[in-house]
Amino acid sequence: MIVQSTVLAAEFPPSVEDFYLPSILPWGAENNYWFTKITVLAWVAVALIIVFFLVTYRKPQLVPSKKQWFAESVYGFVRNNIAVEMIGPRGVNFAPYLTTLFCFVIFMNFFGIVPLIQISPNSHIAFPAILAVISYVMFIYVGIRQHGFVKYVKNSLIPPAPWFILPLLIPIEFFSNFLVRPFSLAVRLFANMFAGHMLLLVFTLGGFAMINANALLAPVSILSWILTIALTFLEFLVICLQAYVFTVLTASYVQGALADEH
């Protein structure tokens, strides 16, 4: 967390341990490491998304209200610019899932710049990994349902190439399509959120550390905090971009699973 005492900031530099938060339960905290601030944020993100769309579409109007317009804009953006753009006309069928995925990732990311929260659950590899596994299982299921198991595996592993080079290409295709895809999908999101949080920690706590070490360093501390504000705006762009990239890559994998050719 960014909000820490200045004394601790001066004595202990930011580290990976800052991501392992203690239990927030008042009882049996030593045995409840799974129920932390990160867990609560994930449930809050789910609740906010569900409540927002339920309230927005409770009484839909022909001339939409601001809330309805915003919800329709989010769905329309994902449907038209991601689902249909990447998958084609059949992408409309995947728009609800992709919209849910996009909203969940961006909400989880956004916690990283909310004052007094300032940590994204996606800075823990477990959350991006689970999302990547869900997308991984989905595009494999879609491919098998579309082509059948044998044809899907053949399309995924055997590229249109001379037979004598296939022994080299097939392992590469297997590694790329079935191992690298979920790994890269999860690590890309995790690494960006992890790095962003660490940068904000370094510049915020670094300012406290310098001003505690020597009062003459006060101008440098102020500069460090100004850079923290600038980095927060940059982190906002990264938050939106990573949600978009995660959703686009998921859609591209679905498109590849539905394609008749390699």
C-alpha cells in the first residue's frame, strides 16, 4: 500500500512483500491469509459491475438516460470495435462475455489509482492467471465445437508447409498456441499492474524517505510527489490500455479457433 507511515518509508524500501497484505478479519487472522484487502476489492468490482448494469437496464428507455447511454456505449464499444472487428459477424455472440471481461479487468485495474486503495488485484498473478485460463478454455471449447476435436487439433498444429519441415513446426505451433497464449495473456496484465504499483510506491515513499533523512532534500521530495501525480495519469492510460489489450487478444484467440484455415 502507498499509504504508510513516513518512518517505515524511511527505514524499509518498497519490496514485493508490499503485495502480500495481511488478513482483514478481526479473528484468526494468522489462518486467513486468503481474505485480504485484495479479496475484498475483487468482490467489490464484481458487485459494482452487476449493480451498475442491473440498475441501468431496470427500466430501459427509447431515449436513454445518461446511465443507460453510458452502459450502452460500453457494450457497443466492445461489441463493434472488439468482438465484430476481430471475430466477424459471429462476434456478436461473444460480445456479452467480452464486455464482462473488459469491465472486470478495467475495474480491477482502476483500484490501483484510487486514493486510500491504490493497489490493483491484478498486480497479483492469481487474478490474471484465472482470467487467462477462462479465456483459454473458452477458445479451445469453441474450436472443438466448431470443427470437432481432430480437425481443431490439426488446424492448430499443422500449418500449410512442406511435409519435411512439419516435425519442426508442429512442436513450435503446440508451444505457441496451447502454452504461450494463456501464459502471455496473464503475465502481460500482471506485469503492467505490478510495475505500475511499484513505481507509485517508489516515488511516493521515496519522497518521505528523503525528507526524513535530510530537511535539505525537501525540494527533491516535492519533485518526487509531483512525479507520482504525473505517473498516476500515465497509470490511468495503462489501466485502460491493458483492459483493451486483454479483451482484444481473447477475441483474436476465439477468431483463430473459429477459422477454417491455420
